[in-house]
Amino acid sequence: MSQGSTAKPLLAGAGTRKSRTKEELIRFVLFLCAFLSILTTLSIIAILAWEAYSFFREVRVLDFLSGTRWTPLLEPRSFGVLPLVAGTLQIVIGASLIAIPVGLASAIYLAEFASAGVRRALKPVLEILAGIPTVVYGYFALTFVTPLIAAIFPQTQIFNAASASIVVGIMVLPMTASLCDDALRAVPESLRQGAFALGATQFEVTLRVVLPAALSGVMASFVLAASRAIGETMAVTLAAGATPKMTMNPLESIQTMTAYIVQVSLGDTPVGTVEYQTIFAVATLLFAITLSMNIIAHRVLARFREVYE
Amino acid sequence: MNTQTTPDAQISPAAQSRSVLDVIDLTIRYGTKPAIRNVSLSIPQHRITAIIGPSGCGKSTLLRAFNRMNDFIPNVGMEGQILYLGSDIYAREVDPVEVRRRIGMVFQKPNPFPKSILQNVAWGPSINGFTGNLEDRVEQSLRRAALWEEVNDRLHESALALSGGQQQRLCIARALAMEPDVILMDEPCSALDPVSTARIEDLMFELKERYTIVIVTHNMQQAARVSNLTAFLENGSLVEYGETDQVFTRPRNQRTEEYVTGRFG
Amino acid sequence: MSSDRLRRRHAVTRGFRLLCAAVAWAGIVILAVLLFHVTREGIRWLDLQFLTEFPSRFPEQAGIKSALWGTVWLITLTAGISIPVGVAAAIYLEEYSPRNRLSQLIEVNIGNLAGVPSIVYGILGLVLFVRFLALGRSVLAGSLTMTLLILPVIIIAAREALRAVPDSIRHAAFALGATRWQAVRSQVLPVALPGILTGVILALSRAIGETAPLVMIGALTYVAFVPEGPMDAFTALPIQIFNWASRPQENFHQLAAAGIMVLLVTLLLMNATAVWIRQRAERTGR
């Protein structure tokens, strides 16, 4: 029985060679699919760089980055991006004021206090909140949150930063909570038990031992949440308005970088004009900011995980 | 070509039988740490060869070198040769897939695929271009693995519903369905109860009529019970290799004696 | 004395615990308020006519037929492209790739792509698909844009599912003389499939709700027809909702709410499917 096969030489026959070629082909196709992600990044960078380049031949980079008037569609035109940045910043700060404390407290509850059963009930709620489309939050801001704010502060404008900030905060809340939860749970049990053995209460263990140990992971999740808030588009387009201005009054209408891009793409600005190219300049800035925040946060997270693994 | 280059009785104690696998001055490193050091030995046909030694001595590494399963571990370095029927299984033109088709393996923990019993046994032949009657092959393999009587009425049920011992015999049947020359067994009974272990040991006796078996075991009684030849490995070096009777009753080396009499390890 | 202090310390813990719990459960309250508000506003517009009529200047006659079918087209095409490509990429990274610089770069890159704002994908789609490849404002251009957007999500989820497959299965397959592809296709992939499907459904439900990229590639034109091929113009549910929500009239806001109800029910069904797949896989329990 086995005698028959022992006679055969081990060397690859024609059949093996054929199947080896097939294997190599499959491997190559799979590689191409993975490599597509690199191509995507390169295309984003190439497109933004190319279009932004033609914009910056007309407008000086310094004027763009330091100008405080953004009126590219009106005469006299002015291309200072700072009002859009200020609007975005206002949304990010407002959203962080909600997402950071609430997200962190939820994460502490999930990681340190809640039973397995409560976790199983709460996690899906957070997942559902995270899965609600941003346009829905925009609608919610416009038709629910804004009237609510206006009932308290009558001077509130129909479009205002506060209402958009609140819904963006709710939107990035699940992500903040879930990332903080991961960071807290990465802290080894032995550290907690060591502190409990010294007679510390749960509160002291959480605040003095667990939180400091998880700090870099927690901070990284804040950065990721802020980056998400910066890139948020539909809620701010619907609720925050289209008035680029340098204000810190949350009850006034403002405009974010993302909302400006939408405004131009919805309008009838002729393609190829410098007015139209502004969206690429703004998108380049947006991409650069979010990408660097993400890279930093991922670096910090990677180092954080190394410490405890 | 190299099948007869074994003048030393210690390397090839069973000169009366043709050797299937020849290990020549084999060294295997994980990174820079050697796991196998300058081992040479020959595995004779249709015999059961046991590899014993304290844990961490490199017995599994050596076994996995025989069907190139070490290829999947990153940073493994290898020097020396392993010849299968005279040809180097690590030669550049050799496809490891071809090697594994001839040299089957049974693992420490039963690892049936999460599919039906039938699919578990039939998969090997079907991916390797088997053209005969697949059902006959499945039945034959299950019979040889002494499992047919227990499962023939539920071939389409999940293999995971079987007991641990049955799962391990299914894994043996799965290997047999490939009609290999050699079956490598890596502590095949370590996860099983004594009754299942005894069944598999009986099975090995029957199987050696047709197949060459190499078994790694940490259980010296098992090595003494089932094997014809025993190789004792320590710290990656081959300390002694000979007829099982001789290794266990009249060891030539003092370390071997200390190990088989249970003074260490 | 000291027991007083101890009592106070425990009280602090109890208070803190209560605070954290209240905040954590606030998520449910917010969700409930949102759903209640949307339902209250939208429910009276939600009828069969709403589903079967095209959009209109007159709220009473307006429906979401074109948006609904646009979304069906968009998601079907997106799924058709993104699932094979994403799973293939995950298979390469998890099962094939040597641990070298390039694969590390790809990994980091996918993590970063997942964080790129969706509107940037919209710009990519606008320049690359709509203009450069001259696909116009078609369903195909939209689907390709969505594909690039959700690929990182699919890849990350599929990799996790593949990683959860025990190595013993791969080794068993290899020891039987399987090539890598045979081992992956016949043994590893079937085991990982429930996990991959769950991830894919979650990624697609993200695509269903995405608005900004579609606005960028120009899906926001008035569309009063159902796409009949991949090159047809289209609109989609979130776009229609955006359109209605950005009008000043109260009636259109309520139409938006009705549209949101349709969108949320769709998402709920998809999520329920994902949960069902996950639980079924756990029950059959490999």
C-alpha cells in the first residue's frame, strides 16, 4: 500500500508546479487588495496636494493660515481660514465638555463598578448610539436641542454652535467611553488588589491607582474623540450655521471647516475657480489636523498597550 | 543516496530495516537559541520510534522538522539535512506541501475541523486530487483508525460531538486518508484518559504494519510499551538512540539511565 | 475617630459610584429622548404613500421612493465591491503577510484611514471617480466612494475574526498537505465567517447612514426616478433627510423625521441580523 507511493520521487512534478503558480497568483491578488489601502492614502494626499497647490498659487499660505476674514464667495474676497478654524474649535471644545467627563465616568462605571450583566446591557446601548447616522443627530440638534436652548436663552440664534456642540458630544461619547473602558481594563488586576490590600476604598483605588495607570490610554482616547469631532460634518452643517466668524459666543451662528466644504459643493461655484479651490485648501488643513492627531493617539495607545502586555 | 551512510549502530540501530527518514547533523535555532544540536539519526520503516526527554528538550521541534511544520514559526534557523527516502526535504525545489502529503501528523490536542466526521476524513484526499471512491477511502481510514464501528451511523454529524479519544482517533483517520508513508504523533495521548490512551496505543500496533510511526511522548511507560526504538533527547542533543528494550533495560549512557528510572525530568 | 473617617471614605465611594452609574445610564435616556422626538414628529407622515412617492415640493405628496431605491442600489453595489476586497485584504494581512516593514506600514495605514473624516473621502470620490474616471454622479461613483470609506472598518473586523480562529485548525490543514489557500478557504474562512459577517453588516450600516461623502460627489440633486443601472444618477435616504431637514418649513422637518424613522428601522434590522448571526455562531459553538 505505502510501497506504491514510496517509489515516487519527492521533487515537485508538473502538477505541483501548476498549483504553486496558482498559489502565487492568489497571494498576489490578496496582496493587491491589502495594498489598496496604501493607494487610497496616496490618492488622498496627491489630490489634496495638487488642488491645494493651484489654490496657493493665487493665495499666499500665510494669508490663508493667519487671516481672520473668510469671505471667499463675496466681494471683497478674503481667504483667512481662522474663522472656520475658530468655529471648528468651538464645536470641539463644546463636544469635549460633554464627551470627556461623561465618557470617562461611563467607562469607570463599566470597567470598575458594573457587573457583567450590566455591562452586557449597557454596551449595546452605546453601540446603538454610535451607530446613529450623523444626519439624524443634525436633525435632532436643529429641531430639539436648539428650541430647548432657546427656551432658556431667548437670544439664541436658530443656527448656533451650542446645539451642534451638544449633539457632536453625544455622537463621540460612545467612542470615548469604549476607548477609555479598554484603557482602564488594560490595567492589571494585581495593581488594584495591591491597593485594596493597603486598605484603600474603591474610590481611592480608581482615582489614585487605576486612572493614573491608564492615563496615557485615556488621553489618547480623548485625542481620537476630538479628531472625530473635528471631522464631523452633517450635524454641524445642519445646526451650526454658515456664518464664518471669530466668536466664542456659543449661541451665535458659526461655520466649521467641514460645513464650509459642504456649502461650496452644494452651491453653484464654477469648478476650477479659486473660489472653488478653497474647498481643497480647507480639506487639506482638515486632513492634516485629523491625521496628525490620529497618528499621535495611535502611537500613544501602542506604547500604552506595550506596557501592560 | 544517503540512506546507507549509517555505519554507527547508535545512529541506525535497526539496520535490518530500510530507513525512511535520515537526520544528518541537524541543528535548529529559535532566533539564536539552539533547540536541536547536531542530531543525527535514522528512522526505520514500519517501526514505531519514540522520542523521549524532559520537557523543553526539543523533541517536538525535532518531530515538526520531519514534515516542515517548523516553517510556520518565525525566526527558525536550520542547519544540516533531513532526508526522506534519500531526498532532502528542505531542498529548494521541494514543496513543503508535497512533504506533508507523504508525512502525516497527529497533534497533542485533538484538533478536528468543526465539520462533519465525513468531511474531516474526506478533505485531505479531496484537496490532493484523489480520484477514486472517496466514501470507500473514508470508510477504510476510519476502520484502520478503529473508529468505524462507533461512528458509521453518524458520519454527517459534527466531529466536535465526539469524545476526546474519538476525536483523536478521527485525527488519526484523517491523517491515514492521505495514505502517508510516515505518521508523526506529537504526544497524541497527553489530553486523553487512560482508556482512550490504551485504545490509541493498540491502534499504533496495528498501524505499524503499514506505516512508519514516530511518536513524541513525555510518558516513559508509553514509550516502553509501544515503541520499537527509542531516542532520548536532552537539551536538544541526542543522548542515546537504540532498541527500546535496550534503552530502558541496559542504557549505555548514565543520563539516559537516570531519566528512564525517573531520577529526573 | 478613625472609623468616622472610614465611614466618610466609604460614603465618597458610594457617591462616586452613583454618579458614574447615573452618567453611564444617561446614554439610554438620550437614546429614548431622541427616538421619542423623532417618532412624535414623523409618525403621521409615515404611511405607504410615503414609501411609494417621489420627493415633491408639496409635503403632502412627498415620499422617499427614489431615496429608498437609491440606498438599496448604493448598498448592494458597495457590499458587492467592499466585501470581497476587504476580506481579501484581511486574509492577506492575517494569513499571508510576512512580518516586514511593508505589512507594518499597511497596518498602521489602515488604522489611520479609519480615522479620516468622511468628507475627505467625499473629496477623493469627487475627484477620482466622478471626474477623473468620468463616472459622473452615478450610483457606481457613490458605491466606490463608500467602498473606500468602509474598507478599513471591514478589514479591521475581518482580521479580528480571522485571528480568533485557533492555530490548531491551520496546523491540522497544513499537516494534511493543504496549501495555504486551501487551508484558508476550506477551513479557516468558514470558522471565521460569522465574525466577518457581523463586522461587514456593521460596516454597511455605517455606509447606509453616511451623508457627507454623497453630498460631496453630488448626490443631492432632485431625483424623481429610480436608478436602473450603476451609471444612473441617484439620491439616498440620508441625503433626502438632509435635504428636508435643511428647509425652513416645519412640514419638511416632519418629513425628515419620517425619513429618519425609515432609516433607523433599516439600521435596526441590520444590527439585529448581526446580533442574530453572532448568537447563532456562539450557540452552534464550534
